Amino acid sequence: MTEVRRLMIATLASLAVLACPSTRVEAAQCGNGPGGFESWKAEFAREAGGKGIGATAVAALMQTHYAGATIAADRSQHSFSLSLDQFLAKRGASTIVSRGRSLKASQGALFASIQARTGVPPGPLIAIWGMETGFGSQRGNQNMLSSIATLAYDCRRPEFFTEQLYAALKLVDRGVLSGATRGSMHGEVGQTQFMPKNILAYGTGNLDNAANALNSTANFLKAHGWRAGAGYQPGEPNFAAIEAWNAAGVYQKAIAIMGRQIDGGS
């Protein structure tokens, strides 16, 4: 092989390596403690900027901190392992149903308009509202972006929360959220606790407003197959939409039970 030919082959091989997507700069690496968060954050910010995230959102990301309380909460979600009766008692189901019936009556026009538009009756919406935030009284006081950035960095579920972080950054760019937005431990915001990807897909207005949050929740349920007039107990057509809202089986059954009781069933 001549020297010229050898150089040509080496050059072509180098160009092929540069063109191959699998050899791109290594992505930001996850971690299991606060030590690597700042370097991860800087690398993620560079990646985000390269993917079209604007300067406002990147600056907000760079102001985030490692949220140790979020990690502690993520490691201790014990209530979902309770029996259904224990879970209902712990979450105050009887109080949710009692207040839910009053809200159904006092805000009848709102729930009627939601049902007419989406087919979702008041019961499950009110049950979700009560379960998630105690009808808006417990929306969380964590920095939303720090919580989601920490979970995207953490090695337990980085893929899921990386998607949520990109969605949150897009919402910051659009002015829907900001670096100062407060939420719950996993970054959920609003009266019914929406994650950023769901805000992008189903959100209607400011979700700290109850009417907006309830309409958005109905949008979610409808998009996940809710059929007007069909049942929503386990085994019935609309239960799948409740399953899509929250992955915990005990939570799903609790929403179905409380929703039925609010809607007038036993």
C-alpha cells in the first residue's frame, strides 16, 4: 500500500468517525449525590443550548441547586405500598368525599361545562384535586426547576426526568413557568399537580387557578381514552385513563372509589 493511499484511507476513516452519531460528545452523566451536580448542570446546559433551549431557561437552570429533600422524598414513597383501606385512611378519603360533594354543588356550572366539553364527570376530577393538593391547600414549596434538575441528574430515573427537565425549560422560555416557580417534591405544580410534559400537552392557563387545573386534568383524561358515559371503576372503560394519571394501583383505586362516592354512588 502506497503512503498516499494509506493517508487517504486514514482521512476517510476520521471523517466517518466524526459523522457517526454514536460518537458524539458524551452526554451529561448521572450521579448519586450532590458532588457531581454542578458539573452535570454545566454540561446539561451546554447540551440544552445546542438543542434550541433559550438563554432565559439556560440561565434559570444554572441557578438551580441540588435538592436533597427531593431525593429523600423520592426514596421514601411508602404510602403506595399500603393496603387500599390504609391508603384511603391515610389520605383522608372521607374528608375529600365530603368536601368534594360540597364543591360539586357550589361549582356546578364549572363541572357541567367541563363534562360537556370532555365527557369527564365531576367525581374523578374532584377526587384527583382533593388527593393531590387538598383542593389547592398543599401545592408544595420546593423550587420546581431544582427538583426536576436534581431528579434528572440522579441515577435512579434519569431518562424520565430528563424529558421532564427539557419540558420545564421550554415552559420557562415561553414564560409559562420561571426559575422561581414553586411546586411539590418531584416538580409537580398547580392545583392538580401537573408535571412539565403534561403542562405542554394538556395545560390550560395558570394551573394555580382551580378552573384551569380542572380543565387541564379533564384534557389529560380525555386524551387517554375517556369515553363520555362509560364507567371508571376497575375493569370499566375509563379506568385506563385514571391508570395513566398515576402509576400506583392503590392510588388509582382510591380515585375511582372517591369519585363514585362524590358522583352519588356508594
